[in-house]
Amino acid sequence: MAKRRKIPVPYTPAVEAGPYIFISGQIAQITGTRTLRIENIVEETTLVMENLGRILEAAGLTYDHLVKCTVYTTKMQYYAEISRIYQTYFKGDVPAREMVGVKELPRGVNLEISGIAMR
């Protein structure tokens, strides 16, 4: 029987370059598990934002350090609900953002958000 070699996953949650932190797209996965929360878009958006927050916190930053976010959704009819939850995470001005409708996202999620933060 052939010996199997473990292939590393090509994913890094965040990369720091100068004063910038580039945060990879986050989905509604419960930290430390492969469990998803995608039953409703409010819960899904909340968990995605909390996952972004954990990465920011690990870098010593807050949501208010985000300068740019990209939101990907498989259903543009969720635009208003996603925006309503998203904006509650910011004390001041929200970062620059675009929302992009896509055909599908990893693991069948409805939402993925990436971000760029600045120290």
C-alpha cells in the first residue's frame, strides 16, 4: 500500500506587511472545530465578524483598525441583513467595503468576509 503524505492546507488566517494586516476570508466556522453555523444569515454574519475579531485581537487590534473589507455572498437578497449586523461592530466610521455576489463559497457557506487592517 502506498504511503500517504499529508499535504499542508494553503491557508493563513492573516499576514502582516508593514503597518497592514491582511486577513484572509472568514466564514461562519466555530473556532477550533469544522462546525459551521449557516442556518440563518444573522447568525452566520455574527460568527464571521467574531472570527475576524479574534484575528484582530491576536494582532493587538480592534474592528476600528479595519480600513477595507470585502464581503462575498451567494445571495444578494441578504445585503440589508449582512449590512445591519456588520455595522454594529464599529464604534466610528465603518471601513471601505464592497459586497460581491458570487455563485458559491467554500463549504457551502452563504458569506465570507476578508479585511485589511492598519496599525
